[in-house]
Amino acid sequence: MLHGRDIELARLSQLITEARVDGRSGAVVLRGEAGIGKSALLEWAAEEATHAAPEAGGDMRVLRVTGFEAERDIAFAGLLQLLWPIRDRIDGLPHAQAAALRGALGANDRPADDVPAGVGGVEQNRFACGLAVLTLLAELAEDGPVLCLVDDAQWLDAATAEALLFAARRLAAEGVVMLFAAREDGFAGPGLPETPLSRLTDADAERLLAEQRDGLPPDLRTRVVRESEGNPLALLEFGSARRTPAILTPLPLAERVAAAFRARIAGLPEKSRLMLLLAAAEGRGHMPTLLAAAATFGVGLTDLEEAERARLVEVTGASIRFRHPLIRSATYHGAVAAQRMTVHRALADASEDPDCRVRHLATVTLSPDEGVAAELQDAAERAQRRAGFGPAATLYRQAADLSPDRAIRARRLGAAADAVFRAGRPAAADELATQAEKLTDAPDERARLARIRAAVESERGDPAAAARLLVEYAAHATPADAVAMLRTGATYAWTAGDAATIGRAAGLLGASGRDDAAVRGLDRLADGDYAAGLPLLAQAVRDGRATAPATTDDRVHAVQWSLVLGDDTAALDLATAEVAHRRREGLLGGLPNVLEALAQAQVAAGAHRDAEATAQEAITIARDIGMEGRESRIGTVRARIAAIEGDEERLWTLIGDAAPSAGGPADIALALLDLGLGRYEAALHRLDEVAQGPWRHSAVAMAAAADQVEAAVRAGRPERAREAFRRLDAWADAGGPPWARAVALRSRALLHDTDADAESAFASAVRLHEEDGGRPFERARTELLHGEWLRRVRRRSDARGPLRSAAQLFDRLKAAPWAERARSELRATGETGSAVPSHQQATAADPLDRLTPQELQVVRLAAEGNSSREIAAQLFLSPRTVEYHLYKAYPKLGVSSRRQLARLDLETTAARV
């Protein structure tokens, strides 16, 4: 019986029952100090899961993994332990996931990626194994509910921990329960609920002692209860050590428990102590290695009998296990250093696994040794080939520490920086790269380190710093790498509005005698030379579209360049294709960036509901893979939707934590909100600042130039719109997209010299919008302004057509303040009653508004004929979760099957308008 754990037991029982009866999934982290009872709770859960009557849901399949300190630097060691009983199911996974999992578990060996993080090359995807674990557990649960028990999670290798946490965060309706037991430090479980374990009350401690039937006298019982401080392990050990009261000293509790264990170990025969030390140093409980090393000392398995009787270890035919990690620690640290080193050397000689061998060698190597350093580097490369970037980083760092040669040490530190960045720890990557830079003068190595540091700065939300690093060090790189660095640096600089750095990139490119359309195009645009810049950037987009997706970042850059051009069709097509490619290959690492670009294109196309779903997925994935900083940047995309809809509170929430680099888009969104709500002076003030800042030549600022013209005219300050109109008009004339030419004509009409000029400009703008079909929000604004102008020149009947069209478009876009303005103008033309429907009447019928963002994604894919398994693979969910979302969506849409779903009108707003 577990005393004092009623709340914890009730929580675990609820999770198990929900999985059995309702098919719901759940996860929790049991957090607490050593000896507090975490393992006991896992054992209780295992018993509860495997003993149930059929009417209670039946038994659950139990999978277990225990973290070993000795295996923290062996990539996917924990995952191999967990999945070994079900390894035969791996071949049934989707191809990319099966390949990733086989590679992680050592069944195949993928080539290493020698390109620094964040710049070009094949994307080593460290998240594919998490997807595979998710799918594997979900498919296993098709045969019945599953319980995964993860003990000593703080000692899992980083690759295993990441894969298990990814799966745990995305489980929903599979009937899978994941329980993690971890110390206070060393294991972070962001996104998972936690249950901290408190110490026992004196009454519960008394009851636990009474169960042991040790016959403690009352005075000693009271002392043991007091000294154990409510820690169950301490309580039991102090109780059993009552004949050695010297351990009850005023030391920290963990040290006193360790002292109790050391006292028991000291009472064992010498050969038993040596066997225990060998087992403690080996760490994994791997019997063949342990016995081979033991033979060199003349000891063997029989020498563990006394330790077994003392309940210090448990021995099976295949392994040896310490009853508690503190026993292993007390054994290891209770031995003198010379004896520990002798044992590690014997274990190294006995190890057939090269990763285990080098771990023991590194432990006893106290001075630089190139031979051991090279073996550590080999181990790091093996880990990296399996996408075990966390362990690889540690091994590279150890190799660097043992490298006699300064230049080789720098290269290994650089490799550690690259690996640790890929493991999702940018701050540590920056520190390692900075250390490596101090050790080398080699130009190519310093350029490589600069690329890593630039990737870190970009991840931190400072593209300007990233751009400066890439451009500064590009001259030291190889010719091919130099062009890639300048291209990426110029793109970062454009994102940050840093025209000076773009200019330096173009200058270095010209001085090298090489050419790159993107760099030159961005440089010309930053100088305001739209006639030269737009065609060059359009060429870069065409070049990027033609590249192979698996070998270059240029396809991703092409998406960004399309947004710079304002080419919504190209941006939407490119982003959609790139998202599909990354979904198909399970490439989550760069997916948030591409989803962000797709959401921007969807907003421009008027597909606001789809953009919200895309942005939400980008945020969820970013959180799942440890890139929480992306949320503020993605928030500025959603902020434009809030601005269009007139939702001021939501807009401020979305941009409140925006990164400094998002200042331009954030200010433009706020100005659009002001404009829609009739706060023209406020809008004009914000847009004046944008027009004078580094964002003035960007596509988003080009669209905002039309906002600036309208704000200035409505505020009675048309003179403040002249420069904005000049830039917009030049952009449109230089080959800007049709929507840009249309809004330029609209702006010309607002600034007209004669009524004839206004009439001609408005007519041309409306015709362009109709021919192009893009940017429905801009089209509706043009029609609104045209209708207002017609009414003011007393052409009321002519005004009603564009005003009705504007109101309908605004309603479909949920642009409430703009729709109300259009209806107000309609009423001013003389239309009354049912001819001017309310906003609520006009928007109430859209069934898609009833769905959550994820339900919307699932429903669209299901309506296209995709199976649940295909949808799950695309959205990184389990098939059961897909079915759950469909089950929730059907009644909201008034259907009951996929066949009925396919007949619904599920087109985007953009398609309908």
C-alpha cells in the first residue's frame, strides 16, 4: 500500500480508466526528489493497468524504459529499450517514419550532414523519430490501451527524451497513457501536466514503518520518523540501519541516505564490493560486458549473492539492476579514484559496443589524447547520423577537451556548436561557437562558425544580427558557400529592414565577380530602384522554384521573395508545395517558418480561417520542437486578421510580445485597425513612421502606402500622402502585381485633380481587381471608396453596385467595421430595409466558423478524399486523433459521414470571392 499518495493514485487511476473506457490519452510527469516514491507509483500504475476485468476495459499493454546515467550520451538508447518489445511493428509505419526510427535504433545508417545548421543542405530532422513513436504507439493502441512508464527520465539520452515528449504532447484520442518519473532537475517536460510529490506526514511515515515489522522501539521509531523528513526511502533505510545510529547526523537528507547505503556496502565481502563497483561503473546492467570485465579481476556472478541478500541489487539472467539509483551512486563514489579508473579500463577492454568503450576510455583519460579524442568524434558522428544531436554535442565537446591540437579542438567545438543548435539549444550553441572562434584563425572555419552563430541570432528573433554575421564572414568562405551566405544574409537583412547590410552583401558579391539575382534584386529594391529590383527578384523566385527541395534552402527563400514581390499566387503555390514536401518527409524543423509564410499568403488571399489554422499549427509545432520564440513573429500574421476584423483587444494581445524585428508589420496592423475604426490621425502618425523607417520599401509597406494615402485624405492632410503615393505608383509601374497597380490607381483617385481623373482611376482599379481576383480585402476597399465617391458626386444609383459588392466581401472576411461603413453608405444612397442586411445576418451562415483550427484542417483533408492515416501523416497526429476531430466536427457541420462532408461547400473565402 502507498501511504500518503491518495491524490496521486486518484490521478493515475483516472488516466488509466479514461484510456481503457473512453480511449482517451494522457500524460503526466511525476516530479520529486530521490527516494520520494516515484518508482513506487509507476509500479502501482503497472499493476493497475495489467489487472482489470473485461467490463473495466481489460488489461493494458505496458512498455517500460528506465534512464541510465551511463547511457545519457548514447543516442536513442532509451528509445531502443522502450520499443524493443514491439520492434516488429516498425516496418508498418509510413516510409519516412520507419526509416527514421530504424536509423535511430541502429538498423540502418544515414549519411551525416556536414553543412552547418540553418544554412543550406539537407535538413537533418531530429523530430521524425517523435512522429514515428507517436504513430507506433497509436497503432499499437488499436489492439488495446497502452501504458508507457518512463522512470528516471532525468537520465534519458536527449534524443529519446525529445522523441517521447513530442509524442506525449500530441496524443489525444488513442488510449495511450505516458507516465514520466523525474527528479526536480535534469528533465524538462514543457506542455505536460506535472504532479509534484510531497514528503509523507508523520502519521503516514508511522504507518509505513509499521508495515515493515522491524520491531523498532518507540524512541528509535520516533527518531527515524523525524530524521527521514517524510522521505519514504530514507524512512526505510534509516529504519533498517537502526543498529548504526551514527548515520543519523545533521547532514542533508540525500547524503544521510547515501551514508546508510555505504554502511551496508562496507559490510559486504571484498569481492562483492568489487562486483558492485564494476556494475556501478558499467551503469547499464549489461551482463556480458560486466562478466567479461569481472573475469580480469577473478570475480564473478556468485560474488553478488551477498549484495542480493542485502537488497542492494537485483540480478536476472540478462542484467543486473541496482534497487535504487542512490545505491549505485553510493557504491561508485564510495570507492577510491584509482580503483574506479582501473575498473573503467577493464570495462573499456571488455566492451564490444564502440560507444560504450569510448565512454569508459574518456572517463579515465585525464590529459589530451588524440586517439581517445578521435574515438569520441567517431561516436559523435554515429550519434549525429541517427539525428541524436544532443548526445553528439556532448561527445564532440569531450573530443575537443581531449584534443592536443588547437585547430582540431576548434573544429570539434564548432561541430559541438552545430549539433547543440540542432538539438534546440541556441544559447549553448552560441557559447560553443564563440569558444571555437577564439581557437582558430582558419578563414573557412571562422566562416562556418559565423553561419552557426547567424542561425542562433535568427532563432533568437534578431535577423539583423544574423545578416551582419553572414555578410561579414562571407569573404572567408569557399566560393559556393560565400554566395549562399550573402544570399541568406541579404534575405535576413531585408526581413530586418537593414538596407546597409544588403548593400554590403551586394558590394561583396560584385567584388567577387559572382552574381546572384536575389542579392542584387534586394539591393535595388532597398535603394528604391523598383524598375531594376523587381525583375531581378522575380528571376530569383523562378530559379528557386526550379531547385530540388532536398538539397537547398532556395525554395524556402523563394517563398519569402514572392512575399517581398507581393506575388500572392507564387507565394501561395510555393508555400503550399513546400509545406506538402515537409509534411511528406516528416521535416518539422523548418516547418514553422514555411507555415508562417503560407499563413501570410493566405491572409493576402482572404482565406482568413485557413490562415488562422495554419498559424496555429505553426505555433503548436514550434512549441513542440522547442522554438517558442517563433510565436511572437507568427502573431504579427494573425494580427493583420484581427486588424481587418476590428478586434482591438486581440490585436494588442497578439503584438504585445512581438520581437523587435516585427515592429514594421505590427505598426502597420495597428494603423489598419485605426483606419477601419475611423481614427485617421492615429493611423497617419503610425504610417508616417513606417514610411520613414527601414521597412519603407517592403511589400507590406507598399500595401500600407495605400492606407497612408487614405488616412491622409480622410484626415484632411492630403499633402502628407504625396511621398507614399509616389513610392506606391513607382512600385506598380515597375512591374508590381495587379493588386498593387489597382491600389495605386485607387490612391490616385483619392488624390484626384478633377472628377474625370477620379472616375477614370476608380474604373481602372475596379477592372484590375476583377481581372486579377486576388486580395479581396483590397478589392472591397476599392469598391467602398468608389461607391463613396459616386455618392458624393450625387450618382446614388451608380454607387449602390460597388457598395453592395464591398459589403458582401467585407462580411465574408468578417471585417465588421468596414462592412458597417459599406452598409452605412448604402443607406445614404437611399437603400433601406432588407436591401441592407445586418452584419450578423450576412455572416451567420458560414459553417466553417463553428470549427476549431485543427478541425478545419482535418475536415478539408477528409473532404478531399484523404484517409485518416494519410491525414495523420500530414498533420503529425495519430489516426485516432484525426477520427476524434472528425467526430467532433460532423455535428457542427450537420453531417454524419465523409461522403456527406465531400458534398459541403468547404472552399476558402478566397475561392468564393
